[in-house]
Amino acid sequence: MPDRICHKCGAYMWYDERVQKDYNPSQPLFSLCCKQGRVKIAPYPDLPETLSDLYYKNDKKSKFFMENIRSFNSMFAFTSMGGKIDNEMNSGKAPPIFVMNGENYHQIGSLLPEPGKDPRFSQLYIYDTDNEINNRMRSVGYFT
């Protein structure tokens, strides 16, 4: 993990990323992050209150959101990633890793769900538009 902070912009850096590598200052200067203060990055604006509540409150709705955030993100994806996934690396106690071999690609499904199946991905936006919000909520298990 980076152990130094650029005193110009606050970015976390590794000591070996300092500008002058020929000497070892206790307060090194960094250029990769902000060109020694010449590049100014605007701060992120505050989140809208509703979204901030979902991230930071500790109520039932916020917990549900954080536990299902990947599903919510996928809900807005019109395609999904495909490829040969190698799951054998995750058999020990180390943190899980994602390994994909060969070519990766995007998959896009049918514009209509299969008979008896709930809509997914892009189908959530174009199929059964009278019930699209209910379909989206059901797709992440908010209610059945």
C-alpha cells in the first residue's frame, strides 16, 4: 500500500514514485499525481441526500442497498461480460481473485424474456414498461 502523501494534492504515493530518486528526502515531491501542484483536480460534489443516505445510513434500506449494490449496478448494464473464467485459483484462504483466460467479450441477450422467466438486463427497460420499476425491484430481490 502506498505510504506517502503528496503535500500538494493529497494523493497516496509510494516513496519510489518521488521526483528526485538520487537522494532520499523525508518529504519527497511527487509529479505523477498533480505535476507538483500544477494540475488541480476539482473535488467531488456532495452526493444527493437520497444517495448519501443509501451509502451512509445504517437503516434497513441502506443495508439492503449495500448488500445488493452489484445487482443494482448490473441492472443498468445492457450487456454482460463473457469469457472462460478460471475459478480454481480461489480454493484456499487467500482473498479471492478473478482470472479470465483467452478472449473476453460482451454478451447481449434477447430483447424479450423467455416464457415464464423474469426480465433481465436491457429487458428491464423495454419489456413490460407498465411494470418496469416492479420488474427491476424483483430482479434484485427487493420483493417477490
